[in-house]
Amino acid sequence: MKNLFTSLVFVFLLVSLSYTYAQTPQFPIVKGFGGIYEIPEATERPDPSLEYKVIVDLASGAEDNKQISRWVDNVARMMNLHGLAGVPKEKIKVKVIIHGGAIFTLLTDENYQGRFEVSNPNLQVFEALKEAGADIYVCGQSLIARNLKASDLWPGVTIAHSALTTITTYVPQGYVLLKF
């Protein structure tokens, strides 16, 4: 009887622990992308009373062009992590400047299909980021370097003079620079 009781307690604890760590991803700010998980024991968390201003320098290309770029999805994750910690959507200001190899994540479906033989999986993420309040920019210098035109890109992107000047414009305004 004692062995049965001990076994039942062990199974209960095992099920409880697996439930705690086998969570469903959450999407509090960027709907459907950048899924994150609550960490109940975390004591270091964003302060919901602060305003967060972040500029993401996104230069890394996708590892697999048939999949959503983990770097694009990471922008959504960063926003969702703040949201899960209680930071309201209105208190997280995000600007993303895309250049280098990451520029291809912005191609229209037609142009992406011609280059990678699949529809662009990143466009849905960019739409969700924009809906969540992120501003998406592309480096005009990178466009020229890669022989691309604005019409080759997702229409929700804003053309910037350059990634360098976009970063140097927003960092002095209090934006924290993250590089992906």
C-alpha cells in the first residue's frame, strides 16, 4: 500500500511539473507570431510602468528561405515578452530597420517566389508586427546594392535613406539598439 501511495504521489508530481513546463505559446501583442511562455519563477521582468523604445537592426538573412526567418519572428517575440510581463502595447515603441541579407524577407510574394520558389513566409509576420504598432523600414542603400526597387517589396515597408542613418537618428532619441 505504501508503494502504491508513493507511486501515485510521484506520478502526480511528474504530471504537475510537465504541465508547468509544457505550456501553450502566448501571443499578447503580436498575434500569431513570436510565441512565448510564462516563466512563473522569473523575478527579473520588464517594468510595466516604463515606456520601452527599441530599434532593431535586422541584417541577418533567413537560414531557410522556405521558413519564417527566426530573426523576423524574434522581433515579435521581443514585443510579446514585454506584453506577457504586463507592458501595454502603447508603451512599447518598436522600429525595425532591415538591410543586408535580411532585405529579401521583405520581397513581395511574386518576387520571393521567383527567387526562392515559395511564397514569402515572412509577410504575415510583418503584417502582424505592423498591426501591433511596429514601424518597418528598409535601407535604401541596400535596395540599390541588391538591384531592388520599392515595388519589389512588401507595400507596408517605409524606405529609409540608410540603415546607418536610421539607427543614428533614433538612438539619440532614447531608442535601445538590438542587433539581429
